[in-house]
Amino acid sequence: MKHSNTLILGIDPGLEKTGYGLIKIDGNIEKVVEGGVVRSGANKPIESRLVSIYKGINEIIREFNPSTVAIEELYIHKSYPKTAVLMGYVKGVILLSAGLSSVPVVNYSATQVKKFITGNGRATKEQVQRMIMRRLNLNKIPTPNDVSDALAIALCHASAMLRKI
């Protein structure tokens, strides 16, 4: 069974910049439809920043109607509990946007993304970026890193879907 015309929205959550990458799967062909960042403004109050992220992700979901949102799981470092809480807020508004649009959400750890993309859960960012370029037939690494990370998350889900077939 092949997945035809499946749209996967990969999201790399961030408070200042949330990266997104939308890929289309048609049979064995994977291609980039859209990629970019939703910026929230570094000097705004947290509630304004979350509204910006929500509106940006909501607009992308409404425009492209992806079949799935794939998002990176939060990595919580015990030395930075405040960062973990702030990232939880960001992920919450992304989940709210997907949920209100009835788009299923899947989560992948950074290690899972690296393993699905390169075969090595400890791959470097550069190794992942080179595989993204190869799989999506790109001439250069997508920038900023938030976009390439989001595309990697989307490709991870595409790989996971194929393994379930």
C-alpha cells in the first residue's frame, strides 16, 4: 500500500521561532511543499508570543489541511526547568491548533528522528541535514535550522508510516 498525496506538517517548537516543514508524500516521492518559521517576537509578553505562534500554526493548518502534524517531543533538562515550562506552553498552543482543526498529532523524540532519518539515533545535525537534502532532492540545506529540524520531523513520520505498512 502506498500513501498518495499525504501531507505531513512537521513542527519544531520554539518560543522565539517555531519551525515548520510541510512535505507531500505521493507514492515513493517525498517533496517539500512549504517551510518556514513562525516568529513570536522576543520582547513581547509570553501571552502575546503564544498568540502569535497559535495564529501562525493555525494559518498553516487551515491553508494546507495536513493529514498529520508531527512534532518533536520536549526534552527536559533538569538544570532548566523554566525553559521546559515555556516550551510546554508553546507545544500546548500547537496541540490546541491541531486539535481544533481535527488534525491528528504524533510525537517523536530527537533520537527517534535521527534514527529514522539516518539510521543512527546519535547522528549529528549535519548528517541529518544531508539526509534531508538527499531525500527531498534539495540543492542546499534548508535554513534556518528550525526549518530543517521541522522537515526532519515530517520525514521521520513519513518513514514511520512506511514501516507500519
